[in-house]
Amino acid sequence: MNKLVIRAVFIVILLYVCRQSYLVISHEQIAGDDFRCYYTTAWMVRTHQSASVYLASGDTDPTFDLNRVKPDTAFARTAAAHNIHFGGEVLPYTYPLTLADLMVPLTFLSPSTAFLLWTLASAAALFWAAVLMVRMPEMGLSGQLLPVLAFLLFRPTLDGFVWGQVVMLLFLSLVAGIMLYLRGNTYAAAFLLALPMTIKLTPLILLVPLVAWRDWKMLRAVILWCVAIAAAVLMINGTSWIGLYVFHELRTIGVKFDVGSRSIGTALQVLWTRTDRGITLPILTTIGKLISTVMVAYAAWQSRSDGAQSPTGRFKLESLAGFLLLSSCISPVAWMHGYLAGAPALLIVGKRIWDEQGGTFESIVFLLLICSLATNTMSALMILTPVLTLVLVAMGFQRLRQPQNEVSRRLVPIGS
């Protein structure tokens, strides 16, 4: 595409994204509700009610039944006892207890003070993640801190700030883990990657490329850290919550087809029995999960290592970034703010298009995806979000296997 046309379109899209971002900040009435959910659960952990965390609602899907916390449950009573007030939609806690355990120190502060510190920590995490990406040679963004920061403040990030989500902190851990991995610091990188995996589960998709590369050392390190963190969580909370989380909470998440979730469903949930409660489209849900399974397999195949050759840092970075973007799409409840995890992949594609190295079709898909993430009112674009994500991911992995990229895949020590 013509350089002038590309940059003019970028500017128009930027103005549109800025307008939509302003609407998020100015019209949201639910500031901090996700944080208050974490905070309430941390109080439950602190007061030895871990077994009751996942009994806050009936067998309903949080994608649809947002106000599903029952008033007569331990969750509701704990929130009331500690003056924790929700501004809008009250969601139950849907993660493993790792995050709640880590947040117990915040329960010694008032909810408002804790939320302020949480917001400041999230902002610092986002800034430091931008710094790390700029310093990462494989990203090719040296000296571009301000543009990277500006890009990261897109609608998914602002959504995360408004809700008090944990995504910024997890994003920093993932970026730092990838950077250390590319530099050859296996065990520190493994810990930083394992922590998000034990908090939100969807980063577990990063194990797939490690298998594809036959990087058994890193794979072992990540799994060992995951086991160690899980063991610590079990020591703190006991084992009574596990059955409820696996067979109740996970089973009810994403059982229905929802355009607004910006996802097509997780491949792992193909194993779960579908339900017919309420408004549900089981055929679309099943198709979505089958598509996600195929996409993960395709990405793994495209990331595979060729014989004795070891992919370079650049190849590994683009592959890991692609899987993170894919994880945002196939999460069972991937509300739009989850797309922050895919920001490295979007940055890589955006920079390539800006430098006139991207094709016309790739440019159109990328710009449409950014627009679809910026809106919460244009249903046509919202429907396209997961489709555009899959197309962009598929194109990215296909490009990595093209002959002109084979030179970059020769045996080169990581971090050299």
C-alpha cells in the first residue's frame, strides 16, 4: 500500500480509537468491580472460607448472567461485612485461588485505598512492560517508548483499568518472562511465565510452542514452577475447592455463544458437556471450540522446529506473541480487555505495516481488528473480532514459514 495512504488511515483509526476510549472513561459506572471481586475473595481466603468461593452462584454462565452472585452466599456476606460495594455488575470469582492468595496483604487496607494502590501498580506495570518491549532487540522498537505506550493505551487496556482487572500485571509478567527467555535465563523466565498460567490459565497456551520447538529444558522449568505454585496454593487453601473449581466453575464458563465476549471458546472446553440452560446456541459454541482446536494445532505446526535447527530469538518472539494473541480469542470468557496479552503481536504487525512491509490484505485485517476492539456498540464489528484475530494469527504464522524467512531461522544462540 502507498505510504501516504497507510499513514492517513492509521491517523483516522487512531482518532476513532481515542474517541471510543474517551467514551469508556466518561461513561463507565462500574469502576473497580473486578478488583472488588478479587478483594472479596482474598478476604474469604484470609478468613478460611476457600471452600465457599465457587458457591457464589448457581450453574449459570458469567458470559450472560453477569449479576449472578446470590445474596445469601458467603461471597455476598463477606463483601457486606467488609463494606465492599459493587458499582454495577457483580461477578463471582472465576480464577484459581492463586490471585486471591497473593492479594491477601491488600485486605489489611480499606477497599478504596487498596484499589488506589492496585491502579497505581497496574499503571506502573503497563509502563514497565512498554519499556521492556522497547529494550527487546527482537521487537525492533528501540527508541520508540512513547509510541508504544500510546498504542498500549487502547480500548482493551482502558477496559482493564476501569474494571480493576489483573491483566496489566499479568502482561508485565509475560513480557518480562519472554524477554528473559530470549536472553537464555531459563529459570527466572519460567517463573514469570508460570505465574500468569496459575492465575488465569489461558497463558498455558505458551506450552504449545515450547513443545513444537522441543525445548524440553524450558518446558520442564515452566511445569515445575506451575507445580510448585499450585502446591503452595493447596497448602494455603486445602483441597476442598478443587472439585468445585474444575467440575463446577470451569464447566459453567463459556457454555453459551456470546458475541460480546470477543471469543470463540477454549479448545479445552470441547471436553465438557454442553448445557441447555437459558438462551444458548450449542451448535455455534461447539463449532467455535472446534475452530479453536484447529487453530492451536495449526499454530503449533507452523512453529515447529526443523530438525537440528533452533529458531532465532525473532522467530520465537513472533511465535510466542502469536500464541498470546490467539489465547485472547479462545479464552472461554475473553472479554475485550483480555486482548492486552496480544499487544506484542499487534505491535509487530502494526510496525511492519507502518514500514510498508505488510500486504494490503494484512493491513486491512489489522486495521479492522483494531476498530473492532475499539467499539462496544457496533455489533457488526464486534462479531468480526474473533474472526479477524484468527485470520491475522494465521497470516502471521504462515509468514514465519515462508522461504524468505528461513535465513532468520538458522542456528543462532538465543540473546546473541
